[in-house]
Amino acid sequence: MIDGVSPSAVALPPGGWPTVLDFLVERFPRFARDDWRERMLAGEVRDAAGAPLAPQARYQPNSRLFYYRRLPPELPVPFEETVLFQDDWLVVADKPHFLPVTPSGRYLQQTLLVRLKRKLGIDTLTPMHRIDRETAGLVLFTIQPPTRNAYQTLFRQRDVAKYYEAIAPRNDKVNLPLVYRSRLQESPAFMQMHEVAGEPNAETDIALLETKGELARYALRPATGQKHQLRAQMAALGMPIINDLIYPVLQPDLPPGVAPDYGQPLQLLAKSVEFTDPVTGQKRYFESRQCLKL
């Protein structure tokens, strides 16, 4: 790792490139030749054994190389994650709002995974699952590569009991508690999911916890894990989660370098998870220390 960031890998196919630099310029044309040369001189491009490659290094087909991503300076997310649990196999983190789980797009250093790699010094750390950048709460990570699949399979096979809380408008027309089933698919609008006719692929148990004026706090227990499932289904029921910038109406993305309104977090919290540990056989239960205030 370099400052908590693991390298990306690229395969070197058969071809006539004289040098690795020539290959990189053609493979990634949006980066200038001088940019790749600077990276190579800084030791940010390495061979399969981890040795730095100089700009004049000969191209060796049927092998791999590794390179480190570069991004413009990132705006710091002014909230800290908390490690709630760690043993030889698992790390459980309590993620704040606004912090992505993994590097993507404009986010690299300001992600939960990279922060934890720096903090804990574990370069094999891998998320068992993910939650949205805007959502706060529990995220679980595996440590040992040999046991990674066993833990991730828990989520794929729906063997994890997940509990969320949300604050949204009160809607007396919806009879709660309710097991809500619908079919979600990508909408023509980028980022959004929407409900369509057909066999349900998303199921959520929704219950009312308390009300205050026009708002209410809800308990959400998803049985499935479709993208944006809770946000899309709550909006479809006429109860869009407070401060949601995607549902029911997709808001324009912020320009690069512009910080979100940190005083208006999405009112959705991944509150607890429960499962049987596939490695130790122990019953596991973890709960976020954060709370949503109605």
C-alpha cells in the first residue's frame, strides 16, 4: 500500500509495444505520456513481483503490472469512522454519513476502506458488503483472503439479518407494519432505481417506531439487497427518506471541489447486523452507536 491505497492491476497481452510506457500510453489514452513517465520515476508502476518499472523498461507480454491511482486533491469528509470490533477475521466499522465505502469516481483517500487500511495497517482488508455513501452505520470487512468468500457468501445468500432506521414523512394511508415487495430495476435516469411490473425482487419489512408532527421514524428490515432498495421503496410508498438527493427526484451532482451540505445528511442508518460466523460458528451481533433524532 501507499498511504492506504492498494495498486490496480492490468494484464499485459501479446503485442508489439517496445516499452511498458508505450503500452500504458495506448491503454490509458486520457493520461499523457509525461504523466506516466512521472509516475514510473516515482515508483508508482511496478511489475508482478512488486519491483518499480523505469520508463525505459521493456514490454513483457503475458504478465501483469500494478499502478497506483492519482486523483486531484479531495475535500476531506469532516466525520470520523469508529472501529467497533476487530479480531483475526473481521473488522466492523461504524461509518459516518457522506463517506464512501470504497474508492470510486472522485473519491480515493476519503473512503472508509482506505482510511481503515491506513489506520489498521491491513492491506488485505475487503468489504463484505457495501452501503451508500450517504448512508451511515455498520460496514463489515474481512481480513484473511482464504475466508473472504465464506463471509461474503453470507450476504449473497441472505444469511445476515440487517436492521435499518430511517426518518421520513408520516403517511397514514400506508398500513404499518408491512412487508413490502416490488420489482426494482435501473431507471433511464442515471443512478436511480424505479419500480416496474413483474416478479418482485426486493422485499422489506417496514414498521413504525414513533411519530412527531409530520415526520416518523421507521424500522426497515430488508430481506433482499437491491441497489437503493430502501430509498426507492420508501419513496414509492410516499415516504421518501429525509434529505435524499436521489429519490423521489434526482438532484444534480455537485461540481468537483464543492462540498455537500454536511448539515443535511440522509436520514438512513444501518443500525445492526446479526449472523452466524461461518469460520468460528459464533453468533455475531453488532450495533451502530449512531442514532437518528426525530
